[in-house]
Amino acid sequence: LSADLKAPGYTVVDLQAGYNFNENFAAVLSVNNVFDEKYYERLGSLPFFNFYGAPRNVNLKLTAQF
């Protein structure tokens, strides 16, 4: 089974903000796919290997240095 697959264009918005509390402590907040866009990350064929991209996700990273 062979067919040409075409996916519509899409835009994915990611945001990141960081803050240094002092010379030892910092935080970074990342939000990926802010508008929760549903899109194909990979197109294979009609029945196989079509994968959606990651949904909205949030990550908070705290670091400490001594």
C-alpha cells in the first residue's frame, strides 16, 4: 500500500524563563507546545508510523551550586 501523505503546516510555540535567586540557587521554567497544537511529528504511510508530536508539557528545573 503506497500513498503520498501530506500534513498541514503547523507552528509550535515554546517558552522558557529563568531566574537566579543568588550566586548559588537558580530556577528555569520551560513550557513546550504552549497552545497544545496537535501535529504530526512523523508521517510514514497510511496505516503505519504516523506519530503525533508531544502535547503541552511543563518542566521546572532548580539548581544549587556550592
